[in-house]
Amino acid sequence: MHSKAHYLFIFENQIQQGPLPPGRVQRMLRDGEITDAALVWRERLTEWQPISSVLQRLAGWSERTASLALSIGEPLP
């Protein structure tokens, strides 16, 4: 199992969800479960970030690829 540092937390409409693997967040966006107005947080971030700032990185990533990128410390914008 991966550490929580690899997972994302989502906050939208006064509801927090997570921890979620990046691939799940991508599917939630694609399926309309969350919008690009949602905020994202993960360990090592000092504050919540707009999900729109990470959409491009999440788009097309498999869950494994996204987890690997996060595990080696690739920063989210």
C-alpha cells in the first residue's frame, strides 16, 4: 500500500473526500462527480490548490503513473 503522500484529498461544496488515488480523481472529473472548481490537497502541500491547476497533469495519467510521479516528489502546481 502507498503512503498517504501519494493520495489526493478533494474539497468541493463543503464536502471533503479522500484520500483518493490520482486515477480515481481523474475518473471523478471525467464522470462529473466533481468539477474543476474543486480544491485539491496532499501531504507536502501547504494549502489547498485549485484542481484546475493539476488537471493537465492528471489527464491521461494512469493511476500507477500518477502514483509513481507523486512518490518521487514531482510537485503538483
